[in-house]
Amino acid sequence: MTPRALVDTHCHLNFPNLFPDPDAEVDFTVAAGVGRMIAVGCDHETSQHAVALAERRTEVFATVGCHPNSAGEFESAFLDTLREWLALPKVVALGEIGLDYHWNVAPKEHQHAVLNAQLDLADELECPVVFHCREAYDDLLDVLEPRARPGYLLHCFGGDLDQAARAAELGLWFGVDGPVTYKSADSLRAVLRSLPPERLVIETDAPYLPPHPYRGKPNRPAYVRLVNAGLAQALGMGEDECATLTTANAERFFGLSA
Ligand SMILES: [Zn+2]
């Protein structure tokens, strides 16, 4: 059986300064055998770019939201804009939203307020949510535990085994990125093996987090093939089998047609 084309479930083709010609990048990605990409918004401007790209290109889908590092710009009127965007068929999730205690651009209390306001919207719309979390897994899981429901994805999961077990117990999904290909990432691979395979998706986070052998260079959505290969190796399955699994998972989580 030929594996179906991969889906890069998280990239930033919608960051105009990092991908000045996103259409050329989409063409390059499709030529490399990757069928679909999800462009992830982080604030008003990048969400708007993601929506525009998704409306223009059949291969691209969008998410919209306010990243914790942009929490300082958040205004409650933005919730109405998000609601309008989330009604569009090519807008497949709210995100990336969450907590970031590494950069702490906004105070923690403010990050929590912005996160909760957007989670209330997600509950109202019953839409999938993509979470960004950095050095804040215990706090994020505390927020999600009382409101956990199907449709929560921890993008670029980097928690430890205990946090992985807790998140899996809550029914969360997990995004796997370039670091799975790094020689030094044995503990990440052990965490991934502990997770339910039917809740794993692959992503690049391009232009960030390039997989081996592109470390030090900008990442590209086409390199999601290397992430799939790295995950396949970590799980002890063939690349085709892993591609079939992760594509089906992406379709189920984001409601993409098969
Ligand atoms: Zn991202």
C-alpha cells in the first residue's frame, strides 16, 4: 500500500518576514510529496496571513489565536475576530495558545487570563485547540484538567515521562518535531514511545526546529518527511506505516477530509 501524502500540522508559512514568498514554499513542499500544511497563527497579523494563505491555496489550512508571548497585545474584541475566522471552512483550530515561562514576555497572570478567555471561546465553538507550552507543563495541565475534552493538542511536546502520562490520561494529543531526529534525543524518544500512537501528529514548526541534517539552517515544511522518519525509528515501525498513521491522525484531529 502506498502511504498517503504527509501533513505538516504546524508551520509558520504565514510569517511574512520569514517566508516572504509563501506560495513558492507551498509549491516546493507539494513537489517534495507533502500533501497539506497547517499555517499556525500567533497574533492578529499572523492569524490573518494564515487565513489568507489558506483561502488562496487548497493545500493549506489555518489556525488562529493569540500566543502567550503576544498576550500583551490581546484585547477582548479579538475574540470576535477569532469567532469569525473559526467559522471559515479552511480554519481548522484555535491556536497556538498556551503558557510560556521561558520567555515570560507577559506576566504569568496575564498569560493565564488570555489562555482562559480563548479556552472559553473554544468551548463555545467546540473547536480543536493547539497549545504552545514552554517550561510550564505542570501549570498548563492544571488549567486543562478540569476542562479536558477531546480536541486538545500539545504542539512540539517536550514534557517528561510523568507529564506525558498525565497529559495522555487527560486524552490530549501530541505534536512531534525535528528534535526527534537528534542523536542526543533519547529521552524524548522514550517519552514518545510512552504515548498513545493514535494521538501523535508530525509537524515542522518551520522555520524553527530544523531536523537533522538541517540544524543551523531554516526549517521548511518539506522536511516533515524527516520528522516522520525519526518518529518511525523511535516507535520501531516502518516509515510508510508511520506516514499512514500520522496522516490519519492529522485528518482525525483537524477534521481534514481523507
Ligand atoms: Zn509554532
